[in-house]
Amino acid sequence: MLTLIVLSACTKLEIDDSNHFDNNGRDLTAQKREQLYLEEQLPPGLPYPAPEFQQGLQQQIHYLNKIKEQDYQLENLHFSKASLVAVTNEISQWLQDPRYTPQLTAHQIAGQDQRGNVQITGYYVPILSVRHTPDDEYRFPLYKKPRSPIWPQDKPLPSREEIDFEGALDGMGLELAYTNSLIDNFFLHVQGSGVVEYEDGQKRLLSWGGVNGHSYRSLGKELIERDEIEKSKMSAQAIRQWLADHPERQREIMSTNPSYLFFSEGPTSPVGAANLPLTPRYSIAVDPNVIPLGSILLGKLPKLDDQGNLIGHAFHLLLAQDKGGAIKGPGHIDWYQGIGAEAKVLAGQLKHFGSVWLLLPSQNTVLQSL
């Protein structure tokens, strides 16, 4: 029996004011459309991916094989899981023989502004120095999620302010590790996972382990609205530097985002919400309400110089394998950049607009809704 998933319509709002800055890559001349997806011609010749894409594609196939049969209705598109499987087969055949032309159609997502502009941000997996037990320097805990009987099932979980600044979870045995920076903890929450290295040299991956159920609020947007950081200069590095420069205001600003992420000790490779190892530069986090996990997409993505300035766009294949609390609606995807310092810089610079197409088979497995 097929499960029908009816997905919500896209928002009618233009982009948030915090995303208006010079050379942001947004195409203001694009025609508005009423539908979530617009079928278009594939660009001539798909961009041939790097070898690591093949491994990510195999993980995608594994995910699709294990999930149940279901139908997806994304406003004006109606298709089944079989369509997503067919796309992986077409891409696999093309990778084996580049002379083969994949039988695919491209459906551009409308974006928040309904002009096809999608904001492309980046995320990465940091490496943090931690301790098993707290001391005078390493005193900021990373928690696993409270569960019954430690925390009553029907009792709301505390906010970020209550956890980080009021000790709401102290003494419950939920600590996985201790860091020397509450700012590092905050950004680890934003990234969703990270590698930690203990004082004895042991390394572990902390993966997404649930959230407290409070709404997500962007610190970048908060700091722009308070005229603390200019829109054109906003980046993860800028937020981090502002917090470091204003220790007396960390509680005030960080608590404006009450959402809090918990961790679990995971496998050796970073995994996304689809429980798949993430592939640097190919895995993306999406809102599954508008882009199903297991999809393959074509992106026209921002190209940046060493200073983070937009110098153009390039086509790139993408694998929808993750989701995030800040990724809501059709106007935003998060592009996974990898592990460590270089990935941190790349992820922190990305904030520009591009275009994204959902790839579906050209056969009649895709039905336009009435």
C-alpha cells in the first residue's frame, strides 16, 4: 500500500531583508511563477562529477532501497519513490558510459521569491578539542538528549538559555564531552555534527541526536537587525568574531535562538538525516517538505573568490541526504563542505543565491497534478 505525502505550498514572500546585499547572485529579472516547480530543459551536458560522487550515489541507492514505497505530491508535481530510483539508475548508467544521454527532466524549484532564486549556504564538520571530565578551562558540556525516566516524556525540554546559562540539565549524567568554548558549542549545534578529540588522543564523531523542540532563530539575522554586523559582511566567521569580541553580551544574543541540538556518539563518518555518510561538495541539507530525501538535484551554485566574493556560478550535481532546523521551505539549501579548517572557511563564506532543479525521469512516472 502506498503512503501519500501531501506537501505544503511554497511561501508567497520575497526574500528576507537580511539577504539583500551587493553581488548576492540573485536574479531579479527572472519571471515569477505560481507553482512550486517549473519543468525546464536540462542544460546541454550534465556536469561530470568527481569520483567521490559515485560513493555518495551508492549510499543514495541504499537509502532508497530501504525506505517504504510512497507517493510524493509537491504542489504541482506528483511522483513515486520509483521515480527517485529511476533517476539514480539513469545517472549510474551515464557515469558508466558518458556517451549515454540520461532520460531525465529538470524541475526548477521556485525559491522563496518565486523567481527561482535559492539561497545556498554551507555547512561542515568541525574538529573540537574536548575533555572527558570538566576542569577550569574545559567546562562547557555537550549533551545527549534527555529521555524518560531522566526527563518526563510529557515535559517540554528547556530552551538554550535555560540549558547553557541556567544549568537546566546539570547533574543528569547527559554530558558526552566538555569543550573550552560556548561559542564552539553553539556552532557545533548549527553544523549538526562534529569530530571531537579527547585529551588521550581518542577521536569520536558526535552526530545529530535530536532537538529541544523550540523554534530556530538565526543569529545572523538578529545581529543584522540590531545593526551589529552589516548584511554585506555577514558570515559565520563574522558572527563568531562578534561573539568573541562581546563576551558580556553572549548570553543576550545566543539566547535569541532558543533551539538547542543534542548529540549522540555516532559512526566514524559524518552522517545526515537520511542516516547516510555525507559526501563533501555533493551532499545537501534540504527541507523534505519540498525536496524529498533521496533526490538527485542539479544546482547552479555560487563560485566565490578567496575573499568570499561571488565571481559566477557553476552547475553541480547534488544529493539530498540531510535536513536542518534552519532549512525551511523552497528558498534555502545547505551545501556540505567536509571536515576541518578548509571546509570551515568554505562553508562560512557561502550565503549567495543560485538555482536548483529536481531531476526526475522523463517517462510517465511523473504525473502533473490537475
